[in-house]
Amino acid sequence: MVLIDQLTPDAVDRYADTLTAVAAALVVGDVEGARSAIQPMAGERWIGLVGTARTTAETVPGAKPRRMPEGVRAEVLIRDRFQCSRCGGRGLARPVLVAVSDVFPNELAYHRNYGRGRVHPAYWALVLEADHTAPHSRGGSAEASNLTAMHALCNTAKADADVHELAVLNRLDEWPDWDGLLSAYPAIVGVGAELGYRHSAIEYHPKWMRLLGVPANDPKGADA
């Protein structure tokens, strides 16, 4: 086990490149090739803390709890081409990364609440969330027009700040053909259902395949 408390500047690209190679091997049923490909990132665990942006803007009194339909979240990630609007880096829908963890639970540890010491840092670095452009705490809506794809780490650091209040980052290179590994998702799920450890309920991956617009397998799955 390798404990990680801070991500290196190349972490997003390094993890994305590694997982692309893993997915390519799983698509052709080469599990051992995928196991070899994942070794550069295998066994890492996130133990870091995430600082948040400061803002002096007032929040809206009585703002209701966030309720974001999963279909809207999927719509935003697809619209934004699975790239983070904050840093520009490649990203994944969480279910796609969970599918890889199903196949390699030790190499790519998953914890549904991202528990420190229990989840691989790739979940923080790559998983995309649909974040509010105008913050929810200031009355921003949960409609797709007010949402943008953002890495979990970038989103947590943003907190309740408006995107225009954040410091400018040196953006990573964009990848016009990046599909968030959606084309490999059904194959990865299939391998996980046959050989892997089940992290998700039986309908979890079929549901997300439908939402993300990819053909579903018939995987077997516990709650994600």
C-alpha cells in the first residue's frame, strides 16, 4: 500500500493514461494484460486533506438541500466531454471507475464515501461531478445550464465559491476524442461481473449505461 496525501501535477494525465491502457486490455478480455497495465498506480490510498476556496459572498437563507437527478448529472458530463471545466483534465463518470475497481479491488480501492485511507486517489483526481456554476448556497439551480463537469478534487476545493472567484489555473491539455472510457465501459462491467469483486447493486451499472447512452450488459452486482 502506498499512502498519498497530495497529488502530483501529472496525476490526472498519469492516471488517465494508465486506465486507458487497462480498459483497452479488458475490452479484448486480456485480464492479465490489464493487471500488468494498472501496476504503475496499483495499491495507492488517499489520506490527504482538501483545502477550500474562501468567499465573502452571502448565501441564500433557507437554501434547500441539493437534489440533482442522475440523468442531469450524466447529461452534463456528456455535454462537457468528460473533461474538468476547472483544470481542463480528462475525467470519468464514477460508475466507470467503480467498474475498474470491481475487476481490481486491491489495485484500485473504492469506498463509496471516499474514506481516507480506503479509496484510491484516482477517485479524487478523475471522477467528475456536476458542479454549480452559480453556487447552490446562493440560489443557483440544479438545471444543466447552471452545472459544469468538475473533478471531485477541483469541486471540493471550489466549495461554495462562484467559478469566477477562483484563481486561474494552468489548464491541462484538452483531448477532443476523449470519451471518458465509455466505449470500454460495458466490457469492463462484463469482466467485473464474471471475475471481480461486487461494489455495486445489481442495477447500478445497467442504470448508468442507460443514462450515459451506452449498451448495457447483464452484470451482477452490493450498494455503491
